[in-house]
Amino acid sequence: MNLDIKLNWLASGNDEPEYRSTMAMFEMCVGGTELTQHEDIWSQTIRDGVLISAYPLALWIASSWWRLNYEPLPAHNVCPTTDWRMAHELGAANHGFVWPQVMFASDCEIMQVWAVPSKASPNQSVRYLNGLNESANISLGDFQRSVEEFVKVVIYRLEAVGIRDSDLVKLWTEVQEERSNPESARYRQIEAEMGFDPDECPEEMMRQALRLDGIMGTFALTELAPLYGKVSGGASLDVIERMTTSEGIIGTPRQEILKVRSGVVSHQVPWKKAVDDARTLRKTIGNTVLPVDNTTIYDILGLKPQDVEQWSPASRSSAGVAIPGVGKEFKFLPRKKHPVAKRFELSRFLGDYLLSGTSNGGWLTSTDLGTARQKYQRAFAAEFLCPIDGLRDYLQNDFTDSALEDAAYNFEVSLETIRALLANNGLISTFSRYAEPRFPYQPAY
């Protein structure tokens, strides 16, 4: 899926030169849907392009670059802060223009795009007509190329009319310099993952984050930083530090079983890769459709049953982790107490081990965020514990609440997992946990 942006310059107005010189008919199209198609209330006409200044949008993209591309959507059912929305909603470009209601959030591999039509308002001259029925997925690289090209076109326009030293040029030059330096880019990425704008994060907190990045691995910190960054307060990274010394469940995953993956091409969506990997693992253990018992899960992770059954987290936690230890050992710190939830979480660790392996010595992580890695884990655990073919055989086209409850009991998974599996395979019509419908939260405008 692509993000297409078109500009047709129409210099007009009496604003500051940067804004006046970049007035244009602006079109934004995602996957064939014209998000800028609107009703002009004054002229009572329908147009695909809307008259705005491209300068404030380009300035917003440049100033929000790191958070826009690397800060994920908060966990499901957690309402984003105003600060988060300012870095991810198109309307934050502002400057008095009426923008489409579009929101962007990266999952580390794809840029997810949400859009809704405008609400009727007597105070607005423009009413946008189109939205997206569910989030559109654009590869992060393709998204970056599209918005980079847009910013460059705006800069070229400014240069063409003699404006060569604008705030946009200064900011965009700085962003490009940071992107070209791996150390600077990683610094900015960590800031963004923790919810901070450039240079907003306290120095001591950044030093701690960089130290953890070296200890737990870049990919692991990417999963945990959004949970223990700005949203949780400055001292919250201490929680991650304490995990390294906490007691946990020691296990040695069976690499001879977990080394085999399906070989699915990398550009497939996370849940597709996960489902294929879960099926491959099931074939490896010789059980393709029947329920998997706890003993099998413990055995693959190299855990002692009594250790798992006696384990209970000391307090509520936003993340479960598994920390590499001596040799091939891991110290598992699950966060779930309920037997069914704990079983699902351990299966997520199976998936995370398959996905990340042990070559880089990184931590395994399990959270409620919607990053590509967490999407993969959840889809893997669902298919591994309750394969869709086995679920179909069990239900025999009976999708009543009673039948679904029986299936959840049979496969020892939650009722939510059963419904999500059926929905994602087109067997029932209900909420899909893999693709958020409409906005993932209620827009305020």
C-alpha cells in the first residue's frame, strides 16, 4: 500500500512568505482512498484537493520525524496523551487550516494509517468525506520516502521563490545529519521510543537508557522503552534495571526444536509469518491440530513444571521478559498469574525466541504494545495453542457463545483468543485484534 501526496502550487494570501509561497491544492491518497476529498461548504462543490499551505505540514513532519517514525501506539485501550497526538495526528500541522483527520503510528516495520471523515460542523468551511475502514499498512521505508519527497518539494519551492534560510531548511538539515550518523540516529530513536522530542529527555535518563541498550539489546529496549519512558515518569527505567537481579524461572530452550522457522519472506505482515512459524513448530513436535498441554510448552522452553506452577509475579508489571544467562539458559520473568494467561504468555516467549533467536544475546520481551514483534508473538501463541484447523474441526460450524466457550476450555485459551482467531480467518464478524478498525481511540475533533 502506498501514500501518495500531490501538490499544485497556487500562491495566494497575505501570510508570511514561507506560508504564502507554498499555498497549493493538496491531495493525500492512501491505498486508493482520497483522504483529502471534501465538500467545500461555501461553494457547495466536491473536490479531491484542498487549498492549504504545504509549509506547516512539512515543518510538522520535520519536527515530529523521530517520534512519528519510532514511537508506537500506546497499549490497546490506553488513550494517548495530547503530547503523543501532537506528534502523530496530521491536524497538529495546524496554522489555521482544516486538515483531514489522519493519524500515523509505526509498529517498527510498517506505518499504520487511520483516517475518519469529518464530523458535520457549522464552523468549518471544509468537510472531509472519506475515511479508512481499518488501518492501512505502509512499509516504513515507503512511508519515509513519500514524506521525504514531500518535504524536499516544499524546500525546492521555497528556494525557487528566493527563500533559502527558512526554519524548515534548518530543521530538515539537522534531521538528515542525524539520520546519516548511526550513533546519533540511535540516540534520537531511543528518545522517541520513550516519548520525548529531541533533546527533551533528561540527560541522566538517556544515559541509563543507553546503558540498558547495551545490556539487553537494541531490539529489546525498543519494545520496553515506550512502557518505561516519559509516560511512566523519569525513574521508571529502574524497573528494567531491577529485572536483571530479580529471581525468575530458569530454563534452557531446546534449540534443536526452536531453530526451525517456516522460511516465510520477511515482507509479509507479522501475523502471517507468525501463523506459518507456529504451524511449522507444531509439525516439528508431531501435533498439527490437537490441543498442546502445558508439559509440552515447559519442555520446549526447558522449564521445570514445578517451577512454573509455583511462580507468581511479586507485583503487576507492564512487561514479561526472559534474560539470557549462563550458556544457553534464560531467566524467565512472566507477568501473568492466571493459568490460561500464563500459558499464553509462555507460548509468546516461544514465538519470540523463534523470531529473535539467541545470536545477539538480547532479551525476550512480552508486552501489550502493538509493535510488529508483539503482533507476531500474539498471533504465534494463538495459532500454536489453538490452530485454526483444529478449531474448525472442534466447532463444526457452530459459532454460538456456548460452543466458543467450550472451545476455549478445550484448547485452554481465553474466549477472546477464540473469537480473534475466528474473526481473523473470516469465520465470524467481530473485532480483529490484528487490524484496528477506524481510529484505535476516539478522536477529539
